[in-house]
Amino acid sequence: MTFARRSTLAALFALSATIALPSFAQEKKELVFGATAGPYADQIKVGIKPLLEKKGYRVKVVEFNDYIQPNHALAQGALDANAFQHIVYLTKFATENKLELSELLKVPTAPIAIYSKKHKSLGEVKDGATVALPNDPTNAARALVVLEQIGWVKLREGYDPIRASEKDVASNPKKLKLVPLEAAQLPRSLDDTDFSFVNGNFALASGLKLTEALALEKTSPTYQNLVAVRTADKDKPWVKDIADAYRSKEFLAVTEKNFAGFVKTEYQQGR
């Protein structure tokens, strides 16, 4: 763990020590919400925080720039909830790190997409092109599935779309050079690669637009991002209030106005 990460977590734990006291009372009125910087933090700030404040909560939003710290901070009590990951990542991370975390509900999600600064269309791909993709297993799998869908690679028969890896690439006719990178670094990679897959939150946080993407993932519920809470807290009244805020007509209006192009959740599509 870097010094910066230790400092961030230390600050969060100090914060939790000062605001966690109300959780021992009958009514919890202070909430700390973690999210990756960009659209998921913005969803909370613009759409969720105002609704919770109307119910009498004081809400603090803590932004992260990686996928590691938010779950540890949640499990250790520095956060009350976080929003940045899909169920595949949450399940794998919680299992490997022995964390008692659970999904509360899905949130509107920006799909993973292919961008390029050097090419205007997928049809311009040449033999030996460099393609950057996330280096974490679950998001790498998503990128590989999209690569097959657009016809750039062929994955082996019977592959698992949730666990696909470079070992599942049966054919790479264009001899693409696949470059795994940390997800947060993918927007910067566009200066050096022919094409890069960029997770929606990091794309938007870096100024990229979904409408600029050369191809968008057809995001299934499996890869829709979610709100996570500690498993022990899942049935508490303040957790229900968070869920009610996301399911509200007010947040649906915020989604349609501020997050166009995001994949809506089932509860939003049903309205």
C-alpha cells in the first residue's frame, strides 16, 4: 500500500471515529458515501444527497481514484455505503479479502467502451494495432467479449463471459497487441495506443463522452454498477432510505437529465 493510500484510509478512519457515534443511537443521521471520482460520485451529489438531506441526514461524499480502497473503507466502517463496482467484482473482492459486504441495488451505469485518438472508426484497425484494456479480471473479460462481438478476436468455444481471459483467445487474425493497464490509467493510454477500452466512470471523469466512443458494450445486469453496504447493515432503516432515494422519481429525472446514455436499472425502466 502506498503512502497516499495509507493517508487516505487513515483520514477516513479518523472521520469515521468522529461521526460513527450516532450509529449506536436509535436513529442514524450521518452518512458517509464512497464512490470513484466522476459520474457515480456525481450521481450521489446531484441526485441522492439532496433526497437524503430532505429526510434529515447529513451526507458526506468521499471520492476515490481506484477500485481497492472503497471496499476496505466500507468494511472497516469508514464508509456507510459505496457505489463504483458491479456484482462480479464485489463478489470476487469480498471473497478474496474476507469482507462481509452485500449488494443493496443497481445504479445507472456507463458502459465500458472503445475510444481512439488516432482512428475515427473501428474499420480503420490495422494488423498489429495496440489495444489497451483493463487489467483487473472482471473488466478484462468484458473487454474481450466486446472484441469478439466486433470481430477482432475469436474466443474459444464454451468460454465463460464473466471469467474470460487472454488464455481464451483462440484466434487473433489481426495480431492485435493487447495491453493490460490499471483501469484509471486507460484514458491516458489513448495518446499511445491505437484503441483503448475505458470504463465508463473513468471515461467521463477524464472528459470523454459516451457519444465519442467507437463502440459501446451492451451492458447486462451482471455488469451494472451497484450500491454496496456492510451485510450486517442491510436491513437497517437508513439503508432503506438510501434505496428509496435511488428508486425515486426524482432520481429518475436526474438520471435522464444529467446521465444520458447510461444504462438504466430495471426499477427505472419499469417507471
